[in-house]
Amino acid sequence: MRISLFNIFYGLIIIVNYQPFRCNASLSKCNRVPENSTVNKSPADGRYKLRILGDPERYIPGENYTISLEGILRASHGLTHKFTGFFITVERDASDGKTLSTTTATASKTNDDSVGTFHIISHAISKFSDLCPNIVTHTNSLAKSDVPITWTAPIKSSGCVVFKATVIEHRDVWYMDEGTLSKTLCEDNTDSGDSQPLILEECRACDEAKYELTFEGLWSRNTHPKDFPSNGWLTKFSDVIGASHTTEYRFWTYGEPASEGLKEVAEHGSTRQLERELKEESEHIRTIIKARGISYPNVTGKTFAVFRVDASHHLVSLVSMIYPSPDWFVGVSGLELCLGNGSWIEQKILNLYPVDAGTDSGPTYISPDQPTIPKEPIRRIKPNYPNDPRSPFYDQENKEMKPLARLYLSRQRLYEKNCDSITSQDSLNDCAIGKWTEWSKCDNPCGKGRRSRQRYYLNPQLAYQKNCKKKLTDHEECYGTKSNCDDDFIDEDYSEQNPSPECVLTDWTSFSECSAVCGKGHRSRTRRYKIRKNHKKCQKMYPVELEQFIDCKGKSCSGDEISVEQKPQVRKLDYRCRLTEWSKWSPCSSTCGLGERMRVRVPIDKNSSANDHVHKIMKLFKKFNSKNNKYRNEIENGNRDGEENDAGNSNERDGEELSDLEILGVSSSSKHPCINEEFVQKQACGMRNKPCEYEFYGMPRKMKKTIYRKEKLYYFHV
């Protein structure tokens, strides 16, 4: 009797806590045979199948895909085959030459990076296995005809994976892994969607091509959850605008400031100004590309356009604003569609990531306007740039970012041209041109110079009659290849003077890093006298250059994309010009609205004392303060009070305001060694101030009385 009760009790446990599969822990592999089944699996007959939405041939690392197990419609009855239980798993493809390690096989079901990760869509019909990794199974034995789940593809270089399914109609009729219940998917190594092909100097395609462009939005609360706009119904991508164009033209480039047209698109989504700019460059444009924007609730929808390319206009560029945002957009610059063999790319998929236009400093989607003055270079936004936790794309661990949009280019048609007869008079294009000549030699054998190349019209007389305006001469910067250029440049005067042993110099230090992470900057290196106490005497007897600057360009403007760095330009400074260090920045000229702040430096005059230099600096600050206060005084008093006039009179000459150079004693018509140097730097400030009650930029009087205190502002070395 005890045995019978035990059997009944055990049977109840099985019913309540039914596990539909077994996991052989010793082998680290799950057995997906139905529990208590006494028969072998049935041969697959096509009544069930695994399907990947969109039927992709390959997977893109990190991309999400919808996997579904479906019953097939029975033609004879008009009904769909149904099943009561299932197991869905994903494994490394053994034929790929890579085996699933024990460590991977026993990993958490939600963190198996080698084969990707499953995500449950409907918890009512599916769940994760409690015992086996990376397996989804049923929650009940009700009849079902379709089970969808989401799969996130693994990281790069994970190879091929195979999806396998077990379908249970009832305990003794089940199918597993065969036919349509198994599907292999390999990584798309040919084009990850994040890389652009190299730009060809010359496209040798004879035919012209027509492309269809599909812009697909991917930006959503699910893909980019951090600080996603709460007013989601306002989210959108603006109208898409771009062009197919020549290699000689770009309307936006990483590392360069945005044009006014691009600024309007990035900040307001308005394409009018940019379209005007494109039309002004008609000689470089084949097709202006325009497509309607996509907005809520279809932000993840698609929009379309068509355009044409030819051998001269074989690049494509476009942009679309991310809204809401300060000045962010997605787009592509100079995408090459021509192949080196003279044909055209058939298909191209490109992921689009957020780009900062550099015209507004707001860190979040809904930041108030904070104009960036002057404009900063265009840069791709990354998890570590800007390095500001307020950025919705910031990630402390610098994890790979998901794209906000995707671009699909599909070649629709080729327009055949007779290339063999291109030189014949009958088929010659009015403005047809020949190939570029070789580059000339650099016109400066040592240091920065220029070189040129030329091409010619194939029919100059016809081109003249048709008023053709093709570019026939091309120039670019170059650097002379003469050896020991730096030595010649730096030491030619010094070596001729044969200085005494007391004035021996150290070697030059190594060049510093580029002062700009993105865009144009400079690097510097220094040297000094070995006997430091002789510095003043030696510079007077044998003046030499002790600091050298070379121009450089930061390479981190476009994420991981690194441009080729050219040899830097050497900039020769007048060694006779000696300057104080920059003063500290003045306080902002306004406590409300936008204002200005300033810092200065002055030439060091050997006949003047340190107090004289301080006096010149104070004069420059007084002039700056006087200008900024006049707006407040005019509004509050209707005229300028005595205090304002007193500040201004010290910088006036017979009622005429002195220039900065005159204050410093540097005549613009003289050959002063510092004539070309910068003495005053101004910068916008007050981005976070409250709005002003009136439209002015002015400094409060109480700040004005303290601005001239030397100990607060003027820390510099003479």
C-alpha cells in the first residue's frame, strides 16, 4: 500500500513540476528528447519549420532577429498544424571548425556571447529552461501553431551558429532537428555595416547606374533605452537630404566645421539652406537626393529615394536630423559606389550612428539651446565621447553602440555606354575630359609646399563653345623630401653665429601630442640652454628659437575611422618676439543670458618693467569691460555715467578709441617681431545663465569694481 501511495504522490510531483527535457550535466549538453517518450523521433515531413524574420542569409553581430517556430498550413483542410510542446536552442556549428567549450555550455542562458542570446516575447507560452543553457521551452501543453522569440546575434568573430528545434505533437509523436527544424546562420564578414569602401581616385565605370536608397530608422526605447525622450510621440528623423557627387566635393566631413546649411538640418531639421548650397555646387552634383522623414509612430519605419551615379559622380552623401536633439544627425559622407574593376556595387548596407554637428553644446536629447561659438569640428558620438554621463549614449564600460538607423542601397538599373568609342568625334561628350597627369614635384624642397596636376578637354574647341567648367587643375599640400629639413630650419642662424660654450643648447624634446583630439591643432617641442643662468645673456648675444610648433590634425572625429595623417607643417616663429603667458580668463561679462570672457598676453619689452606689462594688460581688460557695460548703462540710465566714462577715457585718444595694438605699443605699420601674434582671445560664456530681462550683454557694477584687482586675475610669468 505504501508503494502505491508513493507512486501516486510521485506522479503528482511529475505533473506539477513537469520538466520537458533532461540535461546531462556530465556532458554539459541537454537532451531534448521528450520526457517519458518510448518511441524514436518521427521523420521530418515539413509540417513545422524554424523561420527567421526577413530570411537573412547571414547575421550582423549584435543585431536583433525574430526567430519563430511555426506550423505549416495544411492545404487539404485549410488548417495549420499545431503542437503542444517544443524546445528551441542555438549552438555553435560544428562544421565551422569551432566547438562549444564546457565553459560556454554551462554559461548563463542570458549571457552566452558565443552563440547569442534569446529573449522571451510571450511569457504565457514560452520560458527559459531551468536546467539547460540557452534553451527556450513551453510553459503549458495547450495546442499552439506559432511561437516567436527574439535572438541577439553574438559578438564579432563568433562564426556560424545553428538553430535547432524539437516539436512535440504528443508524447509519442515528435520531431527534432531535421529538415526545416534546423537552420544555420553565419556571420556577415564581408560587410559589417560599419565600414565604408575606400574612395577611388578615378572611377573607370563606363555605364551609369541607378540606385534605390532605403533609409530605415532603428531608434527606439528598446534599442537605446538610456534617457530616451519621455515625449516619445515627438521623436522623428527629419527629411533625408543628400547628393551623388564628385570626389572633389563634400557637403560635410568629419573633423571640419558644419556649413550653415548642415547647421540648419542638425539643429532644426530644415533642409532648405542645405539644398541651396548643393545647387550652388551643381558642377559637382549629379542628383540631389530627397526623401521624406519618418516620425512617430513609424520612427522605425522606412523611407525611399532614387538617384543616379556615373564615372564622375560616384560618391554619395546624405544626412537626417535626430529629433529631439541639440544638433545631432545621422548620415554618410563620401560613400564610394564604384568598384575598382569598373563596375558598380550591387548592394550596400551601412549602419548609421549619431553625429555631433559641433554647433550646439547641449548634452541631452532635450537640452536647451547652448550655441557653440566658434563651431567645433563634426564628430561621431560614441559611448566615450562626449565623456559626460548625461549623454544618452554614454557608457562607462565603453560597450559597442547600436546604430540609430540603417542605409540600404540597391542597384536598380545600368545605363550602358559605348566606352570604346569615347574618343571618336561623333560620340564625344561636349565636356569630356582626359585623365589626370602625374603630380608635379613639391614646390618647396624642405617643409610645406604645394604641387599640382592637370587634365585636358578631349575636344577643347567644343568645350569652349559649350562653356564647360570642369576642373582642369588640381592642387594639394605637399612636404619636401629633402633630408635634415628640421635641422636646416632650426639651426641655420644659430650655427653661423658660432656661440660660446656658455650658450650650448640641449637637444630638442620629443614633440607633444596634438593639442586637438579632433580637427586642427598643434604639437610643440622645446630646448633650453644647458647652463640655465646664462639664458638671458645668450639670448641677447645669440638669439635662437627655443620652442617649435608644427600643425597637426586630431584623428578621433569619426569614431574608429582613422584618416591618413599627412606630414605636419612646420611654422617658423620670429625668435625676437617674447610674450607673457596668457592671463587667466576674466569673469563672464554677464550674469544673465550670453556673454563674453577674455584673456590677454602682451609683448615683453626689455626697456619696460613688469609693472608696465601689468598696466598694459589692465588697459586691455578695461577696454573690454567698457564695451560690455555700455549696453547696461544705456538701458538703465539712458546714458553713460561717470564711472563708465572714466573707464573708457583711459583708452581714448581725442575721443577715438585706441586699438589693441596701440595699447600694446605695437604699430600695425611697423616691423615689430610680434606683429603677427595673437594678443587677445575671447570666448562665449553664460550658456547656463538665466535669460536676461533685457536684450543686452553687460556686466553688473559690483563685478566691475573687482575685475581690475591684479591679485584676482593676472597670474603670468615675465
